[in-house]
Amino acid sequence: MVPQVISALLAFLPLSDDARAHDIYTHLKSRSGKSCCGNSDCRPALYRTTSSGVEMLVGETWVWVPRGIIEYRMLEGDTGETNGGHWCGERYEGGFVTYCAFLPPTLAVAP
């Protein structure tokens, strides 16, 4: 009985800001159907366009994002601190791999 009561009480405790923030990514899938968030890092990310394409700021590094990975849509729960930019991927010894990148739909028509 005690474990059920404890479980019930824990269900009502508020989630940490990190846990709630990450919830906006848990359901996302890449165009190929792979989970964007499975064992990878998803986060809001500043973005910029350059002559070589789109780059997103991951930590302190600007990461080039392949055009075919970018989805132009708003994410439900986005708090706006990066104007709609979100990056999901992993860091490895030689750099980064991007699984999913999200930019606001208004950029889809930008030159």
C-alpha cells in the first residue's frame, strides 16, 4: 500500500524545468521515421543562414545543418527564446551529427 501512495504523490509533483522543456521533443520523428530524441540531445538553438546554408548554435559551436533534415514548422511548447530554432543530434569526437532541425515556417520561403 505504501508504494502505491508514494507513486500517487510523486505523480502530482511538478516536473523540473528541464524535464518539461524536453517534453516538446519526445514525440518528434525525422522524415525517415526515426525518433529525433532517442538517446540524443534536443534543445532550442539559435540559427543563422550563410552562403553554405543553415547553421545552428549547439553549445558554443555553429553546426552546419543539411538542408534535407530541416523541417519548417513551429513546435508546440516552444518558448520563443531562439525564434523557433530547435536542434536534435549528438556530439562525437570529431564534431556533430544532426538528426532533426526545426526552423519557423516563415524561413521556408526565404531566399
